[in-house]
Amino acid sequence: MQQFWTDWGDLIWTGTVQTLTMTSIALLISTLIGLPLGTLLVLTRPNGRLANRFVYGGLSSVINVIRSIPFIILLFFILPFTRFIMGTTIGVQGVLLPLIVFTAPYIARLMESALLEVDRGVIEAYEAMGISTRKIIWYVLIREARSSIVLGLTIATIGLIGATAMAGLVGAGGLGDIAYQYGHLRFEPEVMYVTIFVLILLVQSIQSFGNRLAAKLKKA
Amino acid sequence: MIELKQITKEFKVNGDTITALDDVSLTIERGEIFGIIGRSGAGKSTLIRMINLLERPTSGVVEIDGQDITLLKKKGLSTLRQRIGMIFQHYNLLKTATVEENVAIPLRLEGLEKQVIRERVDRYLEIVGLSEHRNHYPEQLSGGQKQRVAIARALAHEPDILLSDEATSALDPETTESILELLLEINRELGLTIFLITHEMEVIERICDRVAVIDRGQIVEQGHVLDVFSNPSHETTQKFLKTNLDVPEEVVSELQTRGTLVHLSFIGSQTEQAVLAQLTKRFGILPNIIGGGIKKLKAGLVGNLLVHLDGDHDQTELAVRYLKTSGVHVREVSNHATVLDRLG
């Protein structure tokens, strides 16, 4: 046991940090894109407050198209775009953009369904009080949906962790990469087991944290 | 104070045009409680939403204090809406906010000062009797209490007008009574003009000064509650009232085969005159009381009787005429045009 940690401890620690770094940065930026997009979908959908067939239809199709592409293919498919935006296609920097392109539309859909759960009556009540649409979106729609939003983001985070496993293909490292490189290619099964264990631990704690936060937000 | 002029509202549903409101004109006076009664789908909800323009009329004018509000720009409309409170059948409270916050948040969004907000929250929670529940969440409250929070929220803007969209329809009779009592109190003590829609007779009877009956998008009858209810001229109104006497259909049709069945309404002091006894004395007719009761309307008492008149046909006609000249409202209960129609 002691021997294992001296040999591999640093590597696994570095991988964990890389995975968490990629996941949190990508999650943050994807949410900043996905939440407004989800809101826009809800507002522009037929019978929405700002119903607009073209905006809704267009946005919806784009999201569907991106979501049709598996991450491993998307990663290579948008290489030129990644180079243009990020200046590189390798390392953590190179994988962030594909992760965001992959996750933002997913989050947009999750946010859309969370926001659709909000009772239209409450929104109408606030409209009747002369409160602007902008304020209604933030203080009513998103506030009332916040518990579902947290659950949605939890699902998205776990999806992101899964996607980062493929980041190793462009040299961004991470836990998935370690499991593949060392566990599979170099046949060090213990390394694979330990990385899998760390991944399970991560996913479990993120899910329980999300559940607990959502429950708390629902009540208070 | 509120004037609806020739309001028509059409909706397009799958290419078809549906007329929700058809040339509706109404005037609501300052300080009164005006009720609209109608079945579901009659256009009530659309009508009440014309007053704060949650729905815009296809044609027609909505005036408040002489100002055509359909011409208002965004900012003007928003200011106007702050003067008009609204409560709903399903309360429409924030589930994620406490009672106190439910009242305070809209005021904060309106940009009022903290001190003012605190005073108003205290004041209006006190008025609706929920000061002790201020830190509860809506989920922990009963339906009646939730409606009280909604009323406090509406009042906290200190509006001139309160719109009530079926506010008691989801409540049990006892709770309905207490909410109606609260609305009456608000009307009396704060001087609010209340415009309400309902499908419950009881609501109109208990608190309304004037009523309009809506059927398939049209106002078929309107006036003071006492007048409309003691002398309903439209079939829809009669149906709303008929359900109150609760005489089984079979009994009615059986009695109609022999003699005449009439519905009599007595207003206020007439309740004391022995007009029925006079029928026997003057016309030799034997009145048989089938059902009845006395109702307390906001404006006074109305007695209703369902009476079977057994006797000579011509004498019956004279008797009905006598009742009418005595100030009793008479309505023949029948499917066929008979005595009353001939009398005109």
C-alpha cells in the first residue's frame, strides 16, 4: 500500500486536479452560456412570453445537432475552430472549448426543462403587479426553478467528468487518461482500479451534494 | 372609474377564430364590488384580464379614470398595474419564499425603500391575520391562509382596484365565507373598488353591489344584485338561481301538468305581507308552497318561494297580475310560453 502511493500517488493526485480543473472551468462557462440559452428557449417557445418561431426553431435545431455528436468525435471535428479560438488544440486549454461546446447545449436543455416546471400562474401574478420581464426572469422564473436547476447542473457535471476522460487524447491529462494510459496500455490494473475508485467517489459526492443543496433550496 | 367600451376579443386557435368576448360594455363605479358570474368558458377570465391588459382587446377601449389604457406605453402600463391588485384561484405565490417574503419581494422589485417595505409587510399581514405565520412557507399553509397571503401581497401595493379571479373557487365553504368577509372589510375600510369573477352564486350574493351575467362572451344581464336576482330575465341567470331552490326536476314537471308553477321573489319589507293568503281570498286559488328560503344579499333580504297555484285558469292569470302589482317578482317555471308571456 505504502509502496503504491509512493509510486503512483503524485500521478493520481495530478490527474484528479486536472479532472476537477477541466470540469469546473467547463461547467462554469457552460452554465453561463446554457442558462441564458435555456431561458431564451422557454421565452421564445410557442405560447411563451416572447414567442418567436424562428428564434426557438433555430436555437432548438442547433442544440439538437450539437447534441447528436458524441464527444470523442466533436473533439476532433471542431479542431480548426478550437485552434482559432484558443490558439492551441492540446492540453487543458485545447480541450476546454470542445467540453464547453459539448456541455452548454446539454445544460440549455436541462435548464429549459427546469424552467418549464415553474407555475405560469406565479409569473402572471408578477406580470399583473407591473414587474418587468427582466426582473420576472431572475426573481421569479429562475428563483422558483432553482432546485431543479441545481439537480440539472449536477447531472451535467457528472456528464462532464465522463467527457473529460477523453481529454487525454489531446494531452490534457485527467483521471480517465491515467486509467487508459497506465491501466490499459501499460497494464497496471491497480492504477486503473484506484482511478476508477476516485471517479466513483467524485461522482457520488457531487450527486449527494447536488441532492442536498436542491432539497435545501426547495424549502428555503 | 373603470369603463369597458365595446370590447371584443378573438383568439386564433389552429387557424380557427374563437370569439371570447363579444361587444362587452361595462362601467364599474369607484368603491363598489362588481361581480361577473358565468359558467367556465363563458369569457370571464379573459374579461377580468382586460382591466390590467394581461390580455389585450382585439377591438374596443378600456378606460380607467377616463384614460384609455390600451394606449399606454410600457412604463405607463407598469405604473398602472401597480395601482391594480390581483388575486387568483390558485394563489400564485412563490413556493421558495416565506409569507413575509412573498409580500416583500414585489415591493422590493418595485424599488420601494426598506423602511416602507417593512411597514407595509407588517401592516398588511396584520390586516389579513397572518402576522404569526410570517416565517412559514406557502406549503405549510392551508388554502385559505395562502389566499390571505395573496391578498396581503396585492394590498401591499396600496392599489385603488382589486381584481379577483375566482379567488374562492378552490376553497371549502367555511373558508370561502371568511375570505369573502375579508374582501368586504377591505372594500369598506380601505375603500378599494373590487372587480371579481366567479361561477359561485354565493360570492355574488354575499358581497357584490352589482352583477353582470356573462354567457358565451356576451353580457346578457346586468344591474344591482337585488334587482337581477329577484327578477332575472335571462335564461343563464335563471339557471344560476334555480339551482338554489333545489327542487328536483321530476317534482317540477309533475306539478306543471296540473296547475301553474311560479317562482316568487320578495324584496325586503314585502316579505311581511300576506300576499299568498290574498290569492285564496280574492281569486279562490290554493297556493301550495313547494320550496323556498330567505337569502341575505349585501343590499338586503330576498325571499324566494316556489309556489304551485291550483285553480281556474283565468283566475290564475288574475292572481299573477295581482302578485305583480303587489311588487312581488313573479317568474313562471315552465318550458313553454304560457301565462306570463301572454301577459307580457
